[in-house]
Amino acid sequence: MPYLRPLVLLTGQHREQLRQALSLFGIQEDRNLDVMQERQALPDLAARILPQAARALKEMGADYVLVHGDTLTTFAVAWAAFLEGIPVGHVEAGLRSHNLKEPFPEEANRRLTDVLTDLDFAPTPLAKENLLREGKREEGILVTGQTGVDAVLLAAKLGRLPEGLPEGPYVTVTMHRRENWPILQDLARASSGWPRPSPTSPSSTRCT
């Protein structure tokens, strides 16, 4: 929209994945706090993000802040905006495990973020129901679908998938979360044990 000027503020969290995504979709950052450190503790990270994000939002003249997901960056930047009196919207709002220990600390991050928002972009009707049960206003909730799926579909449409991949179809599996680390090997072994059609069969499916 011509009357909106998006500004991109980064903290540097998930740096390698972030760079790939920015490059893939042609997004330019306006400011990067670059607060990540080796072997950092979560309280220390939060203490670095909060004041720097608050200062950056003021200097950038932000009128509205959108945060996404359930990282510590999501909650800390939402909190910084709230403390500066800037309204906040949460993309991927309302996802819940109802167990603060799993995923940790993401379950707390997303619950705390949704306390601060005036707009919640829920990926599913169930996520919307979670928000309503927590007392959020229905007029402030919009079910958008899963942005991760949208991103994959857009990347495929743009023809910007990694070079050198053989012709699909593909099954995309996300297993990067820390709670999956103990079972990654078993999951990989299970997927490799699936019945495999002939390589020349049109129904042959590869998994990545």
C-alpha cells in the first residue's frame, strides 16, 4: 500500500537461516541490532534486546510493530514496543502446547507476546479459539493460514528453490527445534525406510 512504509528491524537471531530468507525474498534490512553472542544465556540475551529494540523503534519512527513466531526476539521486541507505547501485531499468534516446558521457552514467549498485542494473526481456527479462551477480542483476531507454508509456495512460484535439486515432488519436514534433537536420527531412519517406488516411476517421491 502506498501509505505504508515497512521497516525491517533484526536482532540477528537465527542468523544463517535469516540471511537465506532475506536473500530468497529480496528483503533489505533497515537495522540489525546484532546482539547474538556465542554460548549466550537467555536472560542475558533478553537484557540486550529489550533496551536496544526500544531505542531502535523510537529512532526509526515506528508507528506500528509486527512480530512473528515465538522466539525470544518476538517477545522482547513486542515488550519494547509496548513500553514505548507503540501498538503491536503478532503474526502466527495463538499457537499453544499448553505446557510451558515444551517447547521451552517458546511456549512462554508466544503466550506473553499475545498479552501485549492489539492485533493477532492466527494461522488456524484452533489458534483463534485459543486466543478467545484467553480473553482476546474477536475483532482483533484474523485467521491468515500458516505463513511458513505460504513462504514455501511463494518460493516455488518465484522459481527460487535451491539449484541442483532433481525434479520433485518433495515432502518438507521441519525438525530443527531443540526438543527434536534426541530423536532426529530415528526420524531420519524412519523416513529412509519408507517403501520406495522405482526411480523411473512418475509417483517417486523424495524427502528433504
